[in-house]
Amino acid sequence: MRSMRKGLTLCLAVGFAVTAIAGCSSSKQEASTPAPSASAGTASAAPAQIQKMTLNVLNYSNPSWPYNKDNIVWKMIEEKTGVSFNVQLPSGKLDDALSVTIASGNLPDMMMTQDKKLADKYGQQGALVNILDYINDMPNLKKWMEKYPLDTQNTISSDGKMYMFPNAGIGETNRMIWMYRDDVFKKLGITQPQTWDELYAALKKVKEAYPKSYPLSFRNGLQRLLNFAPSFGTGSDVYYDFDKKEWRYGPVEDNYKKMIEYLNKFYKDGLIPPDFLSADTKLWQDLMSTDRGFVTVDYIGRIDFFNSALRKDKPDFNLMFMGAPAGYAGGPAKNAYTQYLDEGFMVATSSKKIKEIMKFMDFFYSEEGRTLSSWGQEGVTYKTENGKKQFIEKYADVADMRKKTGLSTDGTYAWIDYDAHLSLSSPELQKAYQEAPKYDSQQQPRPAFTSSEMEVLSLTGDTIMKKRDENISKFIVGERSLDDWPKYVADMKALGVDKIVDIYKKAYDRSSKK
């Protein structure tokens, strides 16, 4: 229930932001974006070039594509906007660097955050600029906000202000889907399961053929309940029910119990690993790559991650997209909406270049800015053939492109055309991206909380989270009988579940009005 403590951190991909590796997100889990090929509409052209200036910036350097001042993207940005960066990088965690920087009072012009709550906190303390005060000077951002109202709303603080620039597109790296070994299913004559009953039957058949396997393998234990819950018409935490138009707490609902009953059945029959609660990435990868795991739920980029590496020795190895099975007959076949990142740039109130920064940032919400951030410069990094853009250099993958050009790395974008990344993907992954949106659950609202609300969510929420995880684990592994479910529900309500849900309702109503 980390999401309860973090204010349901289904937070929007914001700002210039650090991206998660395609198929391997940052730990800020679990923003949403338009579909990869969705038209972004027509935004204003880039504003008149800003007079040359240098901004002091606290940025982040992703280990997989570290900051490199010599990357061509920085030259392209400077040529187009007149702006260059004097970058400071944190020696440790970015959150810690932000805390020290804010406390010192000696702030750079712009700062990266990987947590919107920190932007809200420091903004309400007076350290950060309210971007909305300058919205009439940013025609491109204004049009963007009109086109993406929910994304905009999810960037607003509890006081109705915006302390972090919104971001869209790159969150597609965090899309999570079901995947299955198509080669093995074909060999065994198994069709893709449409329901969890059919999933159970398929897993049993795989188990018979591979007795030492755990056909459904996943990492991070109870975190995956986030992905399973939508197919049962519920949520893994506090969630908004769009049909009933109300906030609810999933882990006390009957449909949630149905999900746990299936997982208990899978556990008893050896269809999931006995140590699934503690399975980390390495263990999960070992299972999936050695014919001991055949169905999984993870980041969509894992299709290329496994296929590219394993086909060298196993040419027939074929991990493919699988539609989400419905939790029950006639139920929803949905994946959790995870296409977001909770990161972005903030502007210090102490900066003497605030108006210039706003004009600079506005460029990135134009179509021209989006293209530059995503593809670079035509004739230099990309070309257009038959109306489609493609990179000129043959990059090994997206990470290779980011390292060599700096495109879509931290501090270089606010709005990404994800087709740039897809152009470097395999046919299997591209097909998965075409199919996946059919199974999207509706994007969850992410209301902003006041400091007093956050305190309750932290204290009461932590208690509820611990009690929930303790009992759900016991239900799945059989240490507690599911006959005790009514008692568990009563205990959870006694801990303050309704109080937490009410906080979400009030915060949502408040943010909706603003």
C-alpha cells in the first residue's frame, strides 16, 4: 500500500524527467500519455528565439543513459532556443540533493524532481514558481493543457497551483502487459486464455509438460496485484470507480477476494513460485529465461529484452503480448494504467530569469519542440521517407540511441513522440504496442493532498498497508483461511479504511473544482 502513503502515486509523467528503461521502470513505480501514435493536435510554432542565456540546473543522470554535455541534443536545443545549461548532478539520491539545496537557500534556476509531492511541498513553502501565473505567456503549454485536461489536473497542487511542468509521451516506457511464451503454447496446443479459469487450465497444462516450472512467474510479490486487480473490477488500493463515480478501497471488496482465491489456488498447485513474495528481478529473469516461467506480467519492453538475448541460443524463443484475461466470465479484461512517470522540472522563485525560463519551456509544448525532443534535427539525426520519420543511424536499441544522441534523456524534453522509440523496436514489440491499448483501464485521477491529509495518509495509511499485506500474503499461501475474509474486512475498516477513502474523495473534489 505504498501508493496510499504516497498519495496514490499513479502520478503523471511530468517535466523533463528521468525515464524508466523500456521494460524496466525506475523504482518510482507504480501519467499518463496519449497512445504512442496518437495525434497531438496542432500546437503553436516555437516562440521567437530567446536571447542567449545560460541556466543553472540541478538535473538527474540516469545510469543507463548518463548525462553527457557533449551529446548533440544540447547543441540542437541551444541553436533553437538560445538556452544552454550549466548542469549540477547530485552525488547521491536526487531527493536528498533537493532537500539540501532548498534548505541552503542557494537555488539554481531550475531543479529536477522525481516526486511531485516534493514539488508541492517546496512550492507551498515559497521556494518554487507557480507556473500557472505565467500561462498567458505560454501559448503552446496553454493549448497542451486544454488538450490534456486530466494530465494537467494531475500536475496541480492542493492549493490550485502548478509547481512542476507537465510531461507526456515518455511514460509509455512504463506500460505493463501480460506476456506468454508463444512457442511453448503452440507446441502444447494451448490457446491464449480469455479468463482466469482458462488461465488456470493453461498453466496446469504447462506444468504437466514442465514439472519443474512455475508457469506464472512475476517479480516484486504483492506489487503485481496492481496489475491483476483491474480484470476483477477492483483496485489494489484506494481507487476511483468510474461507473459508480465514487472512491473505493479495493482490498476489502468481494471481487478482490476472488482474485486472492485464484492466487491461493495457483500457489497450492505450484503454478507460481513458492517464494513469489520475495522474488526479485534476477530470480524472475532466471525463471523466464530457462523454461521455468512461461507467463508473466511486466513492462512491455521486456518482449525485446528477452527475445533479443535468448534467441541467440534458442531461435524459437518467442515471448509475445497476451491480452489481459478477465477475472470472471463477463468481467473486464483490463490492464492497470501504468503509462506515467512522476518526475519533472521546477523553477526557483529566486531565479532572475523566470519569464525567460517560461518562454524557453513553452517551446517544448509545440510540435516543433516535440519533434526536436523526440527525433532531433531532420537531416542530422533523422530523415523522412514516405511521410514517416526514421533515425539515420542504425542504433542497436532505444538505450543506444539515447546514449549516443542524448535525445529523450533527462532535461531534454517535456512532450515526447513515442513513435521515435517504437521505430527502434522489433516487429513483436511494435505489435504489442498496437494491441495493448485495447486492454487499457481508465486512467486513475491522482488528487493532490494538503500537508494535514498527507500526515493522515502516512500514519494511518502505513498501518493499513502493513496489516493488509500481512493478511493478503497469508491468504495466498494458505496460512490464513479465506473463510476469515469477513473478519479481515472488519479489521481493516476498524483501522480507518473509510477515513482514508474520504480523504481521497475530498482531495479529488477539491482538485476537480480547481
